Amino acid sequence: MSKIKYTIFCLCLAATTVSSCLDETPHDQLTEEQAFDNANNLLINTVAKLYNFIGGNSDSQGLQGTSRGVYDLQTFSSDEAILPTRGGDWYDGGLWRSLYLHTWDAGCSAANDTWKYLYKVVVQCNESLEQLTKYKHLLTDNVYKTSTAEVRALRAMYYIYLLDLYGRVPYITTTGIDFSTAVQLERSQLFKTIYNELIDTAPLLSPAHSNIKGENYGRITQPVVCFLLAKMALNAEVWTDDDWTDDVRPDGKSIILDEGRNAWEACIHWCDMLEDYGYTLEEHYEYNFAVHNSNSKENIFTIPMQKHLYTNIFINQFRSRHYNHAGAMGWAAENGTSATISTVKTYGYGVEDIDARFFINFFSGEVYVDGQLVTLDDGKPLVYEPLEMDIDLTGSPYEQTGGARMAKYEEDREAFLDGQLIDNDIVLFRYGDALLMKAEAKVRNGENGSAELNKIRNRVLMGNREATLDNILDERLMELAWEGWRRQDLIRFDRFHKGYDLRPQQPGEADRHTIVFPIPSAVVNLNPSNRQNPGY
């Protein structure tokens, strides 16, 4: 299968690349004459600047790595992980409890702030497109076409997050429109618009591997778009459903996306394209999350993390470790995030045939640092207890030690900021996910997905399993733990609105509205034509 045709171009002149442009003086500190006085500066201050928003260093900013943003909405509203109240810690106004119990409302601060972040980047993309057009005389035709395509594809990616999290949202493509006049698209219409935008822009992008250091490091390239198209096709039944509260969805076999392919066939096609681009499984699962993991053969799109250059943070393991665990490494920590009981049981915790990835993804039992046993303040060993978990551990003997903790990313012992400024690139998309997407799409299309499922299992020396939908959902949890996909997976498998693990069982449709988060009230109030999502 041939790759998408690529028009060769050099984005930044004089061997200056987008990734090396990330530390240049930003546009908001320059006059317009300075920012756009030549082709190089124009590209830095329109295209390159947008990649500063992929990661973040404050709450609700970035696609991963920070708190109270996209990652937290996708993870802590699911059955994968929980931030339990531990005495005086982690109540935080009831935020984490409400996410887990699905009791949030239109005033949910994390959902509102994430909306603001996602649309901030959309607006920045729109501004960049207008500036590229205004100053296109500084660029060759090829560079203008490829640069605008890259910005459009990046904007489309952000709209995918809005589509997933909020359902029916305003579609804004120019700076002359704001929320007071923006038209809110039905979910199915937005899906079609985004999908077509990615199809249109892909041929103009580089075919390079985005995770590899060099000219295309950290950028939207053709393989990144293929992954996004596969993910859209896989979720097409959900994302083309304009009434997600009625328990009726379109049939993926009847959703025709491109070249006559139904949703499942399209997903398979785009996953196959990733193999054509040269992606494959790493021999060792853990290498994808190692310090200096930018040479991974499996990672497709990452947040570049270079602690001496960038300010992107990775808070996930910092807020999971016990204080004394981090203290043994010379750092502080927050003693919070833990896997749920159902998650560790899915791995087979407590039985002989435990999945090998459990010991990579989690800290459990006694904790050792540099071969030394970590102890509590009373001198007793620090022992994480995976099966001792509740929404509120206050007063429990396991208040400080309950729960298996996040261990997926190799510790960068030279990290700054208590282990939050690291050299492990944060993994957003990878080929292992694509194989599981393909297995699922094949099963939903009436085919056998066992070959793809067992490639994933055999990589970690686990035995073969039949590719049933239940087995695939379990495999996605074990393979993709801590990667921010669980909410989306549960919704697609029609499990999200139902009670699980520590949540009380809910009546079937009582909380189906939580499949999407509320549109911020301020946005609804700006424009009477913008409807709030049902149930809020």
C-alpha cells in the first residue's frame, strides 16, 4: 500500500527547524513587523509557536502532563484510576470524587478550564492561518500550502478532543467569529467536517516519524494524521450519534467514511497505513516510556520533554508516589493517584498468572529505591496495598498506603522539579494502540482480530487469547494504562454510564448524559442558539 503523496518542503530556512524554534522569542513579545519580517520569522510565529501548547506547565494546559485537564477528565471519570481522599489530602472541593461518581455539573471547573484551553489553541490556529495568508508573499507556494495544511491538521486534532469531550460544540475557523456568534454543530456534522479536514491536509504533510528528533520532531505528520483518522473511524458510532442519551447508536457498518469503506474498514485501513510508514512494536514494552525514548519504533506522537530546554511538566507520577518513596530519591510527592481494584484485578493481581505489564505499570508491595527498602515515618516498611482502595480512605489503616501507584515511565533520576521536568517524551499516540484498534475494528466488522491482539500479548510473553470484544477491552486497559484512553474506551463499549468498581450501580439511563461533559454556562449564555448538553 503506497503512502500518501508528499510535497517536499523545508519549513524553516537556514536549517532552522520547528522543534528548535520552540524557544525562540514568542510573537506576543515582538511587534508585527518583527514577527513577520521574513519567511523564517513568519513560520516561527505562526506554525512553530502552536507546538508550545501541546504540553503545559500549569493546571488544565497541555494534552497530558498537567493536572485538571484533558488527561484527568479521560482517566479519573473512568474505572481505571482514582484520586481518593486521604485524610486532609485530595478532597479538593469534591472534584475527584465527582469525576469518579459522575456527579459533576455545568460548574465543573476542570471541564470548563479544559474547554478554555482547547479553544485557546483553536483560536491560535485560526490566527496563524490568517497571518500565513496575509504574509504569503514571503513564502513559496509549496511552503505556504504545507504550512497551512499543518496548522489545519493541528486544529482538527484539537477539535477531535472537543468532539470527544463535549459532543456538540461551536465550530470556529476564523478570528472574526467568537462564541457570541459561532454556530454550534451537531456531533455528526462536526465529525464529518473534522474527518474531511484531515483527509484534505494529509497529502501535504511530511511522511516522517514525528517522535524522532530532527526537523519533524513533535510535529503533525502524515502518520499522526493516520492515527487520528483510525481513532475517529473506531469511535464513529459514538461520535456521529447526535442523541447520546437514548441508548441508540448508528451502526458502524452503515457509516461510510472514505472510498466506500465503512467505519470499521476505514479504521483497519488507517492502522495498516501506519505499518506501511514503518511503525512496529518495540521488542520491550517499557522502552516506549524510557528516559530518552525519542527513538522508539512504536511511538507515533509525543510531547517533547527536554528538561534543559522546555517547561512542559509531567505531574502524573509525582502526584502518585508516597512522600517517603519520592523522598528516597531526593524529591517531594503528593501521595494521591492509585489504580482501582478492578484495574489490578484485570491484570490478574493476586493470582499466579499475573500479567507481566503489572510490574511495569505499577508500584505495589514493598518499595525499594537504589536497593534500599523505603520506610514510613514510624520505621515500618512502605507497602503499597493494591486491593485496599476506596473513594475516601480517611481513617483507614491504608489511608497513606492504599492503592497500586503509577510506575509506567522510567524514573529520570536527573529530573528537576521533584521529577516533573524529565527527559522521557510523554506518549500520546503509539502503534500498540493501533494494533488493538485494528483488532477491535475487525471483530466489530465480523472478522478475526486475534492476530493483532496476540501480537500485543506475545510481546510481553503472555499467552494467546481469542479476540472477543471483552478480551480486547481488558487488553486495552492492561496495555494502555495511564495513557488517557479509558473513558473513551468505556463509552465505545457502552460501559461508561454504568456502575463500576467503587461506584454504586446506577439505573441504566440515569447518568447516560455524562457520556459528554457540560458546555460551560458562560458559553451557552453568550449565544441563545448554543444549547447546553442534555442532563446539565
